[in-house]
Amino acid sequence: MLNWCRNTLSTPPARANHIEVGRGQCGTVLALNDTDCVIKIPNFTSKEDELFTDYQIHYSVYSTLAPLSSVNISIPWPEAWIMRENTIWSATASCFPKGIASIPNYGLISKRILSVPLCFREDIVDLLCPEAIKTIKPDFLERNENKDCLVRLYLGRRSCTSHREAGNIRLRNFPLHVNELERLGLRPEPYVKFGFDANDVEFVLGGGHLVGNSYPSEQEVRAATKDTAGRLHMTNLRNEQTSMWLLDFNQCQRFEYHGDGEPGCKEAMKKLVEGFWFNDPYYPRPNVTDDKDKKLWDVFAEHYLKTSAELVAHRGPREFIEAVVEKGKQRSESSLFSL
């Protein structure tokens, strides 16, 4: 990636534009032409510190979770933090799309998450979109905002798809609820095994890995033959699979665990529980009535505790799960009294 930054200095000015593939409250994400990376730039100078937080937390999360085989989630590799004096800005100024008012001072470069495959997008249209979208399906799928498709996975909510209005539907950041996941023929249980809590992060479905993250040892490769070496790798060269990805860490804050009775214990746990309940409903919920949703919560809680045991030895993760359940009971009781 850094070679790309250097190579732009000797590249002729006529280059294709970087393509906008996402925009949030903090930053705008651009696909860097001729690379497999994206750059996230702040929407305003007031968002520069927030974007830097994104970089720092992103790096910490990747370093912590990437080595764990029990975490069924992918995190894009944070390639580099680009500062204002970097020549990439002046060298590629002509590549920025017209919607970018000025060349930014800072940027976060990371690996690009591929869109979910076309067959998945077609299923969304066929099974979850109103008739007005189905009748223009080929044209609809060709639009840029429907090609760059990452699906927000809402495992804590069921929804009625008939409420979607055709004019408001975009496949980019498409919200996919538990019952809609089931309609697509996908089991939600595998997606709840991530064991992570954070404020305002996003869990999305994107394209799968062409080659799995598990690599053979040098000894295994040397012992293989041309007719057996292929079994050492998990490949998805047709790219028809999806993976669950974790991104957007700009609202996260670091915290230290405090045991019962220690100063700061209640405040730290309250912050974690609020992050769980007030984020978008990516997580399964406790205290639900649907049997399938109860099962999702049980799978989530069990795997959360199992994965946390690989990282810490204290009771913090169990106290967190207990606090989430208690908060769920309070919310249920409040909603009953408000009827």
C-alpha cells in the first residue's frame, strides 16, 4: 500500500477518480483506484480527532481479535494513518470526486471490504423488496449505490419488509433483520459468535475471503505435492460466500475493568451496557418472547463468555452479560407500564 503512495508521484495526472463507497457522520470512505484498499477521510476538520480514534481502536481490535480462531468475524487490516504533510494528498488531488469539498489533512487507509456477491443482492431484491423494485431489477442492481453493498446485520430486531418504500431502498448499508435473514435461507446462529462489545460500531455482511485466513505451515507446504497442496487452503475463488465484518470504531472508548466494590466499577459497567442497548440492534436481545430469538441470545451469551475467557481471567464478561439481562428486564417492565 505504501508503494502505491510512492508510485502516485511518478504516475501521469490522468487517473480514474477514487470512488465513494460509503459516508457516515464521521467520515467518507473512498475506494482507492488501482488498489484493494479504501481511505476514510473526515467530513469536517472537527471530525479529525474522531477519525484518529477510529484508527487507534481499529488497530487495537484487529491486533486482539485477528489471532483468535473462535471469533467468527473479519476485521479489515488497518494499513496506515496518513498525515497532512504526506505527498499523497497533492499527488492524487485530481482523483478525489467532486463531492469532496477540499483535500483532507488526514486519512485512514484499510483493506477494502468487498460487496456481497451478486447472487446475494439478487435474493434481497427477489425476496425482500417491493414489486416496484423487482420490475426494474437489472437497472436497480447496476446503480453504484447498489453495487457497493454491505449489509447491516440486525440480529436484535425483527421487522416487516412490507414497510419499505421503493424510493428509499438502497442496497448500500441495507438493514437485514433476523426474520429477513431467515427468509434468505440463512441461519443466524453462526453470525452471533463474535464476542465483542463496543459503542456505535457496525456489524455488516460483505464479500467473503477468496482464500481463508488460516495458513499452512512451511513444513506442511514442503511436505505436500502438487496434487495435495490445494487441500491446505480454504478457497472461495467464485466469491459466492459472505463474511461478517466489524468496522467503524470512531465512537469507541477504552475502559479498564474494576471489580465489585472498586472505584469506577458501576460507571464502567454502565457505559458498556448502554453501548449494548443504545447501539443499532446488531446484538441478539435477552428477555425476548420468540423462541428463535431466545436461542440466538443463548448462543451469543455462551460464545461471548467462551471467547472472553481467552482474553481475560476476571469476572468482567460475566458481570456484563448479567447487567445486560438486568437492563433488559427493566426496559421490559418500563414498556409494560407505559401501555
